[in-house]
Amino acid sequence: MEDLRDVRHYLGGAKAIGSPQTELDFVAIIRKGLPASALESLRTRTELSEETIVNSLRIAKRTAARRKQQGDRLKPSESERLFRLAKTFATATDVLGTKENARQWLLSPNLSLGGNPPIKLLDTGIGFQQVIDVLGRIEFGVYS
């Protein structure tokens, strides 16, 4: 599936988050809180709208703007949701072939996910796992 290099890239690269080599390395970074600049990096690199991202992360738009302006860090819970979105986007791009296909898939209702767009489920661990499972089924040619 996706390469963690892509996840690091979407979150701002080594300059913003360091160089985690495994998902386990992300634990300390998430606990500390990702820099608010990671939101803008993800927005720019995925071409998802800021509104779509903050809504999926359950962060008020004004709060996100204030944190970016002040150079603050996201809360650990917000950081984890941002990581989930970056990981899902990287996985979807890998499985579906292009960023545009990944973006379209994330935003479209999916019958395998109860008719929900995948991006709407990334705010919980269970929803995130279901989205990753569907991508795994797609990757291996199982109807999803």
C-alpha cells in the first residue's frame, strides 16, 4: 500500500514533522501535536478544500485559521485525524492510481461504507479502519 514518504510529504515533510520512518514513529509526533502548517500542506498537496479538511477533522475553521496564524500546534486528537486523512489519501492514490481519482473517491458516497463518503468517516478509528479495509478490497479486486 502507501508509502510513509507520501504521508510525510502531505503533512509538510521533514522540515515540518521530522523524518518518521514507521507509523509507530508518528505516535510521539501526534502526541506532541502536528504543526498547524500541516493543515495547509495537506490542503495544497491534495487539492482538497480547506473547508473539506477542517470539516472532516471536526476543527472549527476559525480555530484552524488562528492556529495557523499563530504557528500553534494542533491538539493530539486533531493531529491523529489529520494523520488519518493523509494516510488515507496516500493509500487511495496508490490504489486508485492518481490524486484526482483518490480525491474523487474520498468525496463520493460509497455503498460499502453505508452510503457515506469515505472522508466523512475518518474522524473515528472505526470509520478510518473501515475506509482502509475498503481500499484493501479494491486493491485486491474484491467488489467494493
